[in-house]
Amino acid sequence: MNLLRLFSRSQSAPAARERLQVLLAHERAAVGDSDLVTKLRDEILRAISKHMQIDDDKVSVRMERGAKVSTLAVDIEIPFDTDKKAA
Amino acid sequence: MGKVIVVTSGKGGVGKTTSSAALGAALARDGEKVVVVDFDVGLRNLDLVMGAERRVVYDLVNVIQGEAKLTQALIRDKRLETLYLLPASQTRDKDNLTAEGVETVIGALKQAFDWVICDSPAGIERGATLAMRHADIAIVVTNPEVSSVRDSDRIIGLLDSKTLKAEAGDRMEKHLLLTRYDPVRAQRGDMLKVDDVLEILSIPLLGIVPESMDVLRASNVGSPVTLADERSAPAVAYFDAARRLRGETLPIAIPGEKRGFFGKFFGRKVA
């Protein structure tokens, strides 16, 4: 049983290697601009809040760092205000 | 004028103190005059690993604060007469390490010794940055494991920006010492291989120290592994690394790649 597991299990070192390469590419690039994501998030939210009220709990910011491209997804719930119905 | 080496890693528990003691002893056994300096104020351990814990009277902080002379604080090794230890303070905190104080002490040690080996504390705080500040050569101790490699990368960045050498526009000489390497697990594909780590960190390799019981055994009895059993696999790796530091060119054997017939079939643990 144990032997079987040993043979069927895939190697983990290649995953370690790949994860490190992606992570370190980003960390090295970030020197001098330590928190780009935080800055972007704040500025995006500031821009939007000029036009509408944003509930902080209804905002989700997600980041996906890839080897070549990263994505930043800002998800904001915009309330539909029923009180302001057109007369 | 002696050379100042910092043994550093970022991450704790990877073998900085073991390596500092082992390399210091290896260099001293080759006739070099060596002092090993413990920068881990508050959590000193180099004294214990070198078997000098009962002989500590004064420490680095005492010297920096002017409470003791450097010569009073230096402890001579019982086995090798050219090997000395400057212990860290156990009771004070690292704020007692001042930049000027460290500079004065390192300056004086450089005059008297061929090699000044600074054993850095883990982390990137004051103790670690002061330990690397005056270095001519850095030894980055890394385990073939993701968190250790990441922290080493961070430390390499600091070595290239926060040291006196870097600030003067010079290139800091950096070497990778890969420790706790387990050839069986690497062969099985469950441990980062030597080439993986080298490619990621891209600094030259000083040596590969295999994972071994001999390291624990040596620390149990308070002896650098190079003195406890000089024919053990980790000791041989450290002796070779010491010779490379002295400028010799030696091929680096990757543990486990030269396994004989019996090793292939029965050797679960090379090393």
C-alpha cells in the first residue's frame, strides 16, 4: 500500500520550483514600489467614490500573479437606490 | 588585514550557526587565525555549538558599551589555538548594538585575524543588518525548500543594497551554501535540486552540506562538526567549502550522484 502510494504520487519539487520563480520575479520587481496593489486599490476606490457612495464591505479586490501577466480584479457592488426613482 | 564574512540566510534554523562554527574551525585547522562573532543578541547559541558556553564572561555588547576590552571578551577554543569566539549577549536586547560600536569592533578584529566570521541572527532586523554591514564576503545559507529560498532571495537583495560595500558601489561577493540537502528526496523529485536553487538565486555555489545525523551529534557534544568527526560527510563538505573560500578551485560533488551498487539498492540515506 505504502509502496503503491510512493509510486503513484507525483513529484512535488517541480511545483516548488515554478512557484518560487513566479513569486520571486514579482518580489524582485516590487523593490522600490513595495505595494503597488494597495496603491492601485486605493486610487481606484477613490476615483469611484467621487461619483457614488461605496460600502467598504461590498468591495472585493483580488490579485492573481502569473509568470507573464498579473490581473487585478476590483469588484464593487453598486446599490440600486429605489428611493431615487424618476418621478 | 583580515577578511570579514557574514553567514546569513533570513530564515531561521537553516544552519547559520552550525555553518559558522564548522567553517571557522575548518579554516583554523588549516592554520588560519579565525574569530567567529555571534550577532544573535538575546538568543546566542554559537557558544553552545562550539562548546564554550561555560567560559563566557564578557560579550559583544560589553565590548561595545565599553564595559570590557575586546581581548577580555574573546574566548580561545580549547581544541584549536588559532580559533576564537566572540559571544553575543544573552541578557541585553539588540538595541545595544550600535552601528559605530560594531564598526569599531570589526575594525579591530580585522587587524588581528585572517578571518572574521559574523554569524547573523535570523530575520532582517537590526542584528542581521549590522552583521552584514561590514562584510567583504557573504555566505548565504539555504535549505532546498521554498520558504528558505524565498528568504535567501530577500537577503541577497539586502546584501546588494544595505552593506558598506554596496553603498560604495562595489560588488558584494556572495556564495551559496546549500545545507540539509537530502539526496534521496531530491532524487525522488520531492526536494528542490541543486540546479533549481542555483538557477533561482543565481549566485555561485560554495558547497553542498548533506542532511546528516553528524550535525546534531556534534552540537550535542559542543563541537563544530568539522572537529567532531572530520571524515563525516558534512565535515568533508565544510572543509571543501573552507578551501574554496581560501581561493582553491575544487569540483563540487552533488551528494547522492555517485552511489555505488550497494548504495543504489540499500542506501536509503547517503550522507
